[in-house]
Amino acid sequence: MALLCAVAVRAQHKKALVGGTLIDGYGGQPLHNSVILIEGEKIVAVGQVGSLAIPPDAEVISTEGMSVLPGLWDMHVHLMINGHSDYAYWDKTYPPLLEKVIMPASAHQLLMAGITSARDLGGPLKESLVVRDATNRGELPGPTMYVSGPFIQHKPYPGTEAFRWGVNGEKDARAKVKKLADAGVDCIKLIDQDQMTMTEVLAVVDEAHKHNLPVVAHSHRPEEIRRGLKAGVDCFEHTGLSSAPEYPPDIIAMIRERTAQMNLGPMFWTPTVEGLYNYEYVRDNPEELDNDSWHLDLPDSVIADIKASIAHPGQLPYFQLTPVRKPTLERKVKQLKESGLVLLIGTDSGIPTKFHSQSTWHELDVWVNEFGFDAMYAIKAATYWPAVAMGVEQEVGTITPGKYADIIAVKGDVLRYINLLSDVDIVIKHGKRYK
């Protein structure tokens, strides 16, 4: 009996995805009639039907008629918020539920949308680490999480002190970053650096790099970008909260100078455009907000609270300047792309009316169907390049033997119809099938 049980366990740990068109994440030609063999958490072989033998004890999962690709990354999420329109109210009301309810629900929603890795940029330290570690150990369903913990900035906004840490001078800046590093965060999130002294900004970045932590910085305002570039920030976030029609020439020149320095490696930027770009559509077609995928794991009372807060999307203060800003987004993103840096898929998921279950595919859709980006370029920005940015490209980001089996599949051809990712059919993370 014990021998039979051992054989059964081994069989359960072997999987074969058979028949689909493989988009491996590197950006090359797709592989038709693909076979992907998984044993335990890892990919052990990749080939084609007829040339790669399928072990007789493997669970065969048909991917016929499907696009098969690496699990997606979302490089800018906020697990602590879920689309509610009133931040001040949310921050006052829901901290007791963040660790056990809100953040786990956000993580689960991301995973069900095909997001197998995500970077959480701004949250209370303890809760961020607890939820990250639980999802990364497989105790909670969610992506492999990379977290920054609290924002680092000049002064926290009233009522946000639990997840925004102010700095006062170089010594304090270094101490705050060291505290985060010692706690075990994966990156440092810098915001409003144009309100800090340059000495403080340099101290934050230098101290983070001493601890081998990348620095991710807000880039809404020109001076935020200039200071981040001077300090050596690794990845910039956003494009949209300025209504200027394009980036100033000196900033583009600074970016080009940085991207020309091959010895420094790629420079990364996460535009997070869909929240702004799609606002007017959501305002005029609010039925989209009734998609119940964002209800997953949230109590009825929280769902009702969020619904009430976004019942009149056209009246939300958060978006009133968006119609002015939207026309600038495409030009700015294309300026960035042409400057030689690497764009990453990220969404600001969790902001008003933007849910973890839908934001990532919306971002891909805007890139491809509105901005005209090649679908393979966009997919690589959601698979291979995020893994490189976080220094884990040897473990995830592509479908390659030896890497973790983070794989999704969707019926149809995503290279022609990117919005098929709105309904992912198969989700596998570290070899375990979740959907």
C-alpha cells in the first residue's frame, strides 16, 4: 500500500501540457504543437508533439487550440486597496482587515487573472511581509510577491503614517532604508523625491544599493524624474499625472545618456497607463464595474462599500483631470520606448475602479490595441523583462527547462487578440494548477 501511495504522489507531481502554441517569453517565433513537461515545481523539458516523449505517469493537460505562455507579471500593484474611491476613508476603516482579508483577496484575484508574479509598491511593513511570505510558501493562493513595504518620501500624508515613512536628513534616510532592508523587503519605493533634498534622495538610493535592493521611484513630475536619474534609480513608475504633452527634452536626453551606458544594464520604466486611459470608457460604460471577479474572497460588507463608493464613476475627484491627461499618454510612452529603456507591464492595480482581477490585461490591451505596440513586445514586458528587473530571470519569466513552472494558457491566439487574456483558462504556479 505504501508503495502504491508513493507512485500516486509521484504521478500527481508530473504534468504534461500538450498541443498548444508556446510563446516562451523570449520574444522569438512561437512553437506550435508544443509539449511542456513539469515535475514538481519545475519545468523539465520543452519540445513538440511527436518528438518529446510524454512520461506514462504524467497528468496530461491538453492545451490544443490555446496560446501557452509564462505566467504574467504585474510590476505595480497595491494589495492594500481594492478599487474604493475614497482613500482617506479606506485608510482609516480597513487597516484591521489588511493582513487577513484585504491583501490575501487581492493576491488571489491576481493569480486567477494569470498573474503568477507581482510587485507590491507601497503598504504597511508587517502586513506586506506576512502576506508575501504566505503566498510565496503556497499557504495562500497568490502570485510570487515582491514587496517594498512603506513608501519613502519627504513627509507622509495625514493618516498614512503606517505605510508612508518620511525622512528628515541624510542620516534618517539611510536609517529608514536600512530598517526596511533588515526587515527583508525586495525593493525600495521612493515617492515625491522632488520634495526631498538631493542629499536625502542620494542617501536613499545609495543605502538601498548597499543592501542590493533596487529603487523604484515615482515619475509623475519632471523634477521627480531628474532627481531619480541623477541618483541612479533603477525603475521609474507612471507617466500620466501631468497634462504636459510630452517629456521635456532635457529629461529625454538624460534617459538616452543613461540607456547608452551598457555597463549599467537595462533601465526600466513601468508606465501604468490603463487606469487613466480607460477611465472615460468606464465612466460611460459602468456595467464593466459589475464584473464580479473582483468580489473573490472579499466579505459582502466590503464589496457593498466599494460598490457604493464607485456608484457614480463620472463624479470621482480622482479622475477629474484625466480627460486632459489622457491625450498625452501615448506620446509619452512612445518617447520612453524610443529612448532605449525597457518598458514593463504594471497597472497601479487597486486604485479607484481598477481591480486586481482585470487591470493587467487592460494594460496589455491599451499597449497593443490603442498604442500599436507589437503583441510579442507587450508579452515580453509582462514576462521576461520583469524577471530581469527583479533579478530572478534564472528562476522565472520564460518557459525554460530548469525554471519554475509558472505557466498560463488561454483559448485562441493572444498574438492576434491580446484581450483573450481577460479570461485565462489555465493557471499554473510553481507546478501547482490553480485554474
